[in-house]
Amino acid sequence: MENAGLSYVDHVALSVILPTESNPMSFDTMVASYASARRVRKQLSKEVRRRSTPRGIASFAFCFAVYLLAFTGFLLLPWWWAKAICSIALGLAIAQLFHVGHDAGHGVLTTNSTLNVWLGRVAFLPLLHAFNLWDANHNQLHHIYTNFAPLDRFWAPLSRKEYDELSPLHRFAQRMYRSGWGSGVYYLNIWRQFLLVPNPLLQDKIKSTLDTWLVFGFGSVQILLLIWVPNWLADVTGWPVMPWWVSILGGLVVPMLIWSWLLGTATYLQHNHPSIAWYSKFEEWSFYRGQVGSTVHIKLPAFWRLLTWNLMEHTAHHVDVGISFAKLNDAQQLLQKAYGEHITADALSWGSFLDTLRRCKLYDYENHRWLDFDGNSTIAGTNLRVPEQP
């Protein structure tokens, strides 16, 4: 197959979705997927794929500086209220570093591939994410098999049968994850399973453990600083000694809980909505249905788009990950004009958020309907409303 005209995601996909004994995607399905992707991406201009190395480096430097400032403030400021502010700021700064690392991981933060890898690797250290594990899960599964539940497991809803077969404790966990407040716990569970140490399911895709060791080293230094610095300050200044567990709670645990809830909630809204479908059969799934029809565009005011780095312009991101955060809004508008009837766009509000939480508990993969935890349909009709091809 010729490489001319393929985007960044095409090159990534070619290395992982060619048919193998363990891969359910047939060669015909792969060819149809690429044909569909090319037709959809023709709606996007060259301008939206333009990248900027100075902008990427500046974004990284600013976000990492804010993180270091907040961490230093938590360590050195003597007032409890100032430490509390710094703890919250740390959670928000880590969320911003995720955006930087995310673009670097997609190869679009700068124009230099080696620089992208190292900027992404460093940006992900405060997240305690092994960069190569995130790449294997995010680029090579989620972005290729979007909303195909057997392979894209991130926020994939369980069927009624799967839910009923769980233990009482795991059923409680599922209810918590989809309650709104539990989305951060869900993401932390994903992090524990897939983003910290190599998972056996992805062992063949992991070439190095460098990133895992870097994460453990960074986390160890954090913990040592959080324990040692308060004792040192007490000796030097005579201030009361902060208990070690309070220091770790405020400097590490609380920021992780804040940023995990933010990302867990955002990604939940991006792939869970009463109007979109999930798939369990390759003969029903396609590039168009997964990337265009099942990726929600959450509409935000301009200020919030800027603050969230256009994170919720998600259809455009899934259609072509070769678009940097700065151009996603422009790309989303182009796709909206071309395929608006098949794109689920929803203005974010408490009402829409609560409605999604209420309706999107389990999924009937045979009849394509969202269900509640008792197995009752929460929508009228079926979610299989998007054609297989554009």
C-alpha cells in the first residue's frame, strides 16, 4: 500500500492493524476503513494540519513551569490555606500537562518527532504515566478501534449479561464509575492497569521499560521531597512539622484525584451519550461510525475552549490526530458542515450531563440501545443511525 497521502494516524495504524491471527479485522475491512478515512479527511484543509515548534515548546515550558511553581509553593509556603491552594493548582497544572503530552504523543506538538517523544515523556512524568504505555493504549487501540468494545475498552459500557456476571463488589464499582463523581476513580483504575507498568495484553507492543522506570524514579523523588522538606523547614525556621502523610496527601494524592476526575469526566462525555452507538461486531463497526458517528462534540464557550485546549472538539481529533490542539476548533467546524447530521454535538450543561449519566449505564449491543442497570432501555428506537460509510 502506498504511503502517499496518509496522515500521521495512518502510519501508526498500518503498523498495528494489518491482519494477523490475533486481529479480528479482515483485510477488506481495513481497506474499507482507509477509503472511508480518506474521504472524510478530504473535508479538512491543509491549514488545520499546520504545526508550530515554537508554540509547542512554549506550551510545554509554560505548563511545566506552572506545575513546578505550584509544587514548590506547596513545599515551602507555611500557611495551610496557601498549601491547599497549591494542592488544587497542582491538580489543574497536571491536567494541562496532559494536553501537552497528548499532542506530543500524537506527533503534533512540534514538527520534530524526536522532540515530540521527549517533551511528551517529560510532560507525562507528573501524571505518573509511562509514555510508551499510553501510546500503546491510546494511539494503537483507542484511536484505531474507537467504540469497538472488544478492543477499545476505555469507557466501553458493559452489556447486561457482563454486568450480571460481576461480583457484588464489581457491580458496585460499575455504578460508582457511572455516577459522575466516580469517573476519577475509573480513570485511576485504568491508570493502575495499563499506564504504569506493562500489561500482558500489550506486551508485544512494548519495546522498552525506560518510561516505567522514569515514572517510578520521578514519583520516588516527589515522595522524598514531600517527606524531607517539611522536616528541614521545621529545623531551619521553627515552624511546626507537617506530618508526612499530610504532605503526601496534599502534594501527591489530592492533585492526582483532581486531574483524574477532570480527565475521566471529559473522556466519559466524549464517548458516552444517549445518541451514539458502541459496537461488538466488526461487520457493524467502521471508521465512519466509530470516529464520526460515535465521538461526541461537546460545545463550549470560547473561553472554556481555550482553557481546555479544544479538548472537547473531539470528532475532529478522532478523524485526524495529525491536527494540533490549536487547530481543532477550525477542523471541527469543517466536519460539522460536511457531516453535521451524523455528528452528535451537545452544549455542555448540568442538565445534559445528568441526562447522559442517567441514560448511559449499560449497552445492548445486539439492538443498539442504552440501558439502565436493571436492563431497561433508556432511549427510544436504536443508536444504529449512522451509515457505515460517508
